[in-house]
Amino acid sequence: MKRAIFLNLALVFFLTTNAQEVEFKDGMIKVDGKDYLKMEVKKQNFGLTKSFELYSLAGKKIITAAVATEFEKDESDNTYLYYKVKFLTSSQEGIFKISSLSQEKAFAKLIGTSAIIVNDAADDEKVQKFIESKGVTPRVAH
């Protein structure tokens, strides 16, 4: 019994100490207090939806994201939007669910925790694994 409690406490401690802190402030995504990517937010539909353009710290456009309206939504759940995310430096794209409240912070957290940026570009292999693990495949609306 004591061993199980100790293992659970050790696991909780390990998970909380290794969690990355991601914040979005003044157009900058910061991971663990360090600048990670610049993000421009473009409001649409009177600010109800937003699109994003992410730039390396050197100013090169790396990622674009826009609301994907061609997919079916769960009519009983309006807490998320589907976003089509294009990784420009690796020529890949994926569909992701982003919270409809505080879209920019939710998107910044998704990208900030992904660890896909290497040498100011999206790493092909990491992007592929990211899409496989965090991406979704919703049904196309009729």
C-alpha cells in the first residue's frame, strides 16, 4: 500500500515538474519563459473566429491556421472549432480541434507544447508525429 502511494506521488511530481509552461502575450508564444514563435491573430466574423500566422523569431512564416468550416460539428457541443493548420516549411497540413473560447491561447498552447520547431523551421518528422497524435479526422459536411 505504501509503495503504491509513493509511486503515485512520484508520478504526480514527475508530471508536474516536466510540464511545459506556455503563454501567449503581446504577439509572442513563450515556452518556459523563452520566446518560441511570433503569432499574428486575424479576427473574422466580428471577432468570433480567428486565423493565425506563426513566424520564426527571425521573421519567416512557418505555420498558418484557419477555421475549417467544411466539416460536420457536433450540434450538442459548441466548445470547439476545427482548424486547418498548414506547416509551410514541411509542406504538411492537419486538422485540429481548438477551444472556441480564447482561441489564440488554446492554439498557442497546442503549438507551444508540440516541440515541432527546430532551427526556425517545422521539423518534418516531428510535424508528422504531431499530426498523428493531436490531429483529428472529422467527417466532411454534406
